[in-house]
Amino acid sequence: MDIVLDRKELIKYPFLKESQQLARRHVESLEEFLDSGPGAAALERAQERTSAAIAFKKEFGDENTQNLKPEIEIASYALARMLVSCVGDRSLIDRLARYEAERASFFLAAEELEIRRFVAWSVGIDTRAVVMPVTRYVELVPHLRDKRWRLVNRDVRQGGVNLEASEIDELIRERIRVIIADQLPLRVPPAICERFQPITTGIAALLQQQALEQFGEVREEAFPPCISALIQAITTGMNLTHMGRFAITAFLHTVGMNVAQIADVFARAPDFDPDMTMYQVEHISGRGGTEYTPPSCATMRTFGLCVNRDKDCERVNHPLSYYRFKKNVKKKRS
């Protein structure tokens, strides 16, 4: 599309190639830039972006960016991506991608039609179309959890999926999130990560604090039936499938158990192998660079791991949601 965004528009959508080109024209050397006053300002703003992503702050219109030049604000986006890459936590990367997508969506809602179409076109979506080819639709929705996005629940005619205007906006936001997430983590030079260490240490601590506030103290009595059954199976000496081991490890890691505590759960098995267990637990917990999230209820059912369902299972579609719900119920009763 033949349209040119001005500098004030580009800061709203830093993932666009036009925004990146603007920033590159003012940053020839990363080291020299970081040593400069503008570089320090951009790094401080990058830290703010990352902290906002962890807290999932949505007051985007209140961001204190008025005093920053557009190229510095865009550079802060690039530096934020570097910061999360140096931390190396997959959940943090996902949070930044979601935050930036929500931020862009917030600004897009107030844009003129021409700008909205351009940004959408830049990420591969035609806002003028009320019907999307099935193949394209399937590419865009795999991570959208609402049942209404499932193809079987859509109005499909002659190879196309009919969409509402509001749904197109949601798909634009999701597409932006996927693009940002797929580009991360970046290969940041070790020397740069070392330079960022005082900041990344604080970011990692903030992420851990947020996780503790979200889940609180680990309470096994609030585990969903499927997880409790897996633990019981381990205790009785049953050999779990790979998916069973993955599900329980990812779940325990996400609710706040460290590697040693998770290994202790597997130590209940009669054939416990310390070295193999530590290797598997560390891999799933993110030591290899990718932090995994526990499978959803639908995935658990697919692999035959959804057992002993109770009435509370009907309220949720993910074991973590069950755990949060049960903890809240127990907290209110105590």
C-alpha cells in the first residue's frame, strides 16, 4: 500500500519495518548509542516497557513518552526485545509480545481508516475483506482459546470464513503478537547481555515476584484431579508416558516449584533416576532456553491424561485455571 506514516505514528507501531528503518538511521553503533544520553533514555524506557509487560499494564495512553524523540522511543522497543532475550525466560518473551500487540491494538482503535488498513496490511491482513480463506484463517487462530474461533464453530462457505469487523481487529492483534513472539529470542552478544545484567536481574526478580503473587504458596490440595492422579501414579511406581511427565513437570514449574522440588516429586517413584530426572526437569523448566507451559485440558484429554473429573473441572479449560480457582475458594473459606 502507498502510504507514509509520520514519526508520531511510527512510535505506536515499532514492529513495522518503517519504524525500524527510522531508528537505524539514528543508531550506527549499539555500544556508542548505549553510552550516549539518548541511549540511556531509550534503555530506561525499554526497562519500563518490560516491567509494564510483566504487570500487563493496559494504560497505554498514559505512557510518559512525550519527551522522547520518535527514534528513541522506537529504539526502546528494540532494547526491550534484547532485554527479554538476555533474561531467556519464555514466559517473559510471551508477555512482551502480548503487551506490544495489545498496545498496538489500543492505538489502532483510534486511527483513521487508512492507517488501520496500512498497519493490518503490513502484518498480512486485509481489513476490507469480510471473508477470509480457510487456509489463512487456520494459520491465524491456533493460539486463540475461545471456542468461537474453532473452525467447526464458524460460518464457512466456498472455502472462506465469514468474519465480523470486531473479529478482524482481534485477528490483527493476534497476528502482531505472533510476529513479535516468533522473532524472539534474539541472538544478543554475551558482552551486551553482561552490560544489561543489573537491569535483567531486576526484571527476572520482578517476573518471579509476579508469579508468586499470581499463584502464591504451592498448595498440593488445590491441584486438579489430573495432576493429582499423575503424582499418585508416580508414587505407586507406574511408568508415566512422555506427555505425562511433561504435563506434571510443566505444571509444577509454572505454579512456583523449583527444579529441586519438582525432582523430589519424582523421587517418590521406586525406580527414581536422579540424573535423568534432573535433566528432564531442567529441560522442561527452561534451562535449555525454552520454558514450556503445561498442556490445556483439551490436550490432556487427547493424551488420555484427563481423569477423575469433578464438578469444578466443568468451570475451566486449563489445569492452571482449576488450580487458581481452588486456591481462591480455599482462601475465602480460611
